[in-house]
Amino acid sequence: MGRRPAAEHPPPNTSYPPRPRTLAVGYDEESQTLFARFRGRRTGPEQYDDGVGYEHFDVSPQEWQRFRDNWTPGQYINHILNGKPYTPATW
């Protein structure tokens, strides 16, 4: 827990490209941990605070790939990843 992603990736696909909810994702294959950072509150026109991050544990490389390929990553998180152990990120 509390580890930074080994590699941070650009935001995944989104169902609403002008305003994606997921800002950044990462995956550490060694610990099988998926990291996701979400958009925070609006601070001005098209400006947002950094949002909260989460670490999802026991995510296989295949699940990571399905997450990356999914058109709506939020639904994948809600239906699949939230059934696994997770915690707010400490980074």
C-alpha cells in the first residue's frame, strides 16, 4: 500500500471526452495494483483540482488490459474493480 504506480499512463477511454472523470491510471504488475486518479472539484472554467486517487489490489494483467480497453472505465471500476480490495491512495 502507499506505492506510486510503476508507470503512469494517459487517461483511459471515456464516454465523455470533453470532460473525462478519470485523469490518470497506472498499473504495477509485480504487486498487481491498479492506480486511478479522478478529477476533483471545479475551480474555474475548464479547471479542476486534482481529485482523489485509489489503489485497487489483486488486479490481474488481463483485468488491467480489459480496464484499459473498456469504453467506460467508470463502469468497469464500479462493476469489477470495486469488488476487489481497494483503498484511497496515500500519494
